[in-house]
Amino acid sequence: MPDKPYEDVQIEGHLIDSLMMPHIMDQIMDLDGEFEMLTFEVGRMKDDPSHAVMRIFGRDAAHLDELLTAITEFGVVAVKPQDAVLEAADMDGVFPDRFYSTTNLSTFGRVAGDWIRVEHPEMDCGIRVHLEAGTAETVAMNDVRVGDLLVTGHKGIRVLPLERPRESQPFEFMASAVSSEKPKAQIVHEVAHILRQVKDQGRLTIAVVGPAVVHTGAAPSLARLIEAGYIGAVFGGNAVATHDIEANLYGTSLGINLKSGTPVPGGHEHHLRAINTVRRAGSIKAAVEQGVLTGGLMYTLVKTGTPFVLAGSIRDDGPLPEVTTDVMRAQREMRDYAQRAGACLMLSTMLHSIAVGNMLPASVRTVCADINPAVVTKLADRGSFQAIGIVTDVGLFVEQLADELEA
């Protein structure tokens, strides 16, 4: 095929059992490209990496560039790599037209002949390079400033894909599609194992919490996890905090008595009255200090000093004083914790789970517990392919998890 433009690329790792090589081949063929395998050295032992060199052919230069861009995420790099192409931003909050769009995988950029690690892996960002410091980092579109040097195109980019672990790992038995037909006791045991590991490593486990945690009676169990030091940060919205405070002040959630499960006369007002009470106190923290709020999830967060981020939405009543109504500011606050996380529990909240999933590096072990299997499917569709789905009632799951960790 001498008349077609081509480029020689290489890849190293566990190419066969991690299915990287089939994925690369499929991607090329799906885009109507062609390839020739120049060398393929298979590791002799299970821990030995394999190494392959391929020649990728495109119809023209633009098609070849499309093919190379598509397979970059699988760890493919040019045999003769070039430095990353940098372009200065000419507007605040705007990437250059051909900006490199990041994945949530560990990424390296080649600058002045050296491969440098891109700090804070996150999907759907750009890569900002600091030439004098010799560093690179992901940057969200909204945080771009005029003059920032940003990577454009795929040249000089190397991505490290997640590979199948060499040893048995928790969740390996759950690697099939999302299903309600999973052994719940074993799942709880494995999740507890991960939370212990992350705590021992001194890293954060983030809990992303929806109001169903309060509605189902799971808030006290989640508070136990926080008190025991297994949860290092909590993300949610106005609703979860509001209904938790409503539960403490009135014994209801959405006007439903949490003990009897029956509606309470005038209960539909309780959440608004709870917000009003906290706003009069000045803040959730002030309500705790004044003895107005004496228990519950938010009380536990304040008393233990556990950080929380409450992101507002257009649906919010009030909202509570600690709710961040500037969504870009809330995103930045969450991003700071997400980049330090070792694990993340997503508990019955679809929109917040997807939002936080977009910020998490792929290496963060992510567990999504929801009664609706579509929530985990949506997470995977939006790039959080590392998320493990547990289809179950979140109230039972959190209670069993707290019991397991206490045991």
C-alpha cells in the first residue's frame, strides 16, 4: 500500500488478556482504516508485558490523523514520537480549535523531548503546559485563561489504559453487566474491603448522596460510616441536606413519618420549615452549635469536621445557606476532593453521580448503588467505565455496609 499515508506506532502492556489489541484493531477497522503488524512479541510469563509495532494506513492525511486520534486512548504511541503541539489560548474560557480532549486515564505529554505526567486526570478537559516548570495538568474549559499553553492534536500524547490486574482483585467476580442477580452479602463484603484499604492508605472515600438515602432511612448508617472515618467527604444537593434536617426536626422526610411510613398532616411544609429554621440560625454549622440541630447526617458531618459540598440546582427551595448556587464554583470544590479520592460511593443519585463520575480519574474505585439499573448504565455511557453497579435498595445496602465495617 505504498500510495497510502501511514505511521508506525507501538504499544506495550498486557495486550492480549486485557483485550487492548483487539480493541485497537476493531477501532481501526470500524473507521475504515488498515493496519499491518510489523512485530508482536508476546510476554512469556503472565506478569511479562507484550510489545507490538503496527503500521497504520489511512486514505489520506486527515483520515490517518483520525485513526491515530481514535487509538491514542489505548496506549498507542508513535515509534518516533514528536513533541506535543502547543497553542496559546486567545480567549478566556475557550480552548484552541484543535485542542486535545482528555480521558480519565493516566496521561503523559511529550515536551522538549521528555515525557511528563499530566496531573489530575479527568475526562472532558484540556491539557495546560507550563514550560518553565516542566509540568502539565488538566484544565476545565471554564478555567482557561488567555495565554495558557494548551495541547492540540494527538501528537506527543501517551495514555496508559487500565489493564486487567495480575492478581485477584475485589469486584473481579462482578465484572459482568449490571444486574440485580448478584450475591449482595458478598458485594457488601468486597465494598467494605475496599473502604478499609483506602482508609489504610490515607486516601479519601467520597460519598455522593441523594435524598433517597434519607427517604429510605439510610442516613443514620451513613453517619456511622462517617464517624468511623470511612467517608472523607460528602457530595450532594440541597435536597439531601434539607430532608436530613427535616428528619431531625420533624421526624419526617418529604412529609412521610420515617418510623410509621405514613403521611403526616401538614407534612408537605416540613422541608420548607426546616430550611427556614437553618437560615434563621445562619447556617447548618450554626444550627448545630446553637443546639437547634441535634442529630442526623448533616449534624454528624459538622461534628466530625468532615467536608461536604452541596451543589445547587434550579429546583431548590431556599436553599440552605451552605448550598453553593454557582455551579462552576461547586464543580471546582468537588474537583479538589475528586482528584484526591481512592474510592467513591454513589448512593441513589443519578445526576450527581454522573457529574462526579466525570471528575474522577479512572483509577478511583467507584461503586454505584441504586434501585434503578439504568443509573449505572448511564454512568458507563458517559465515560465512567470503572463504575461497578449494585442494583439494590440503598437503605439496606448502606446499613449492611456499616454493619460489615463495624464487625
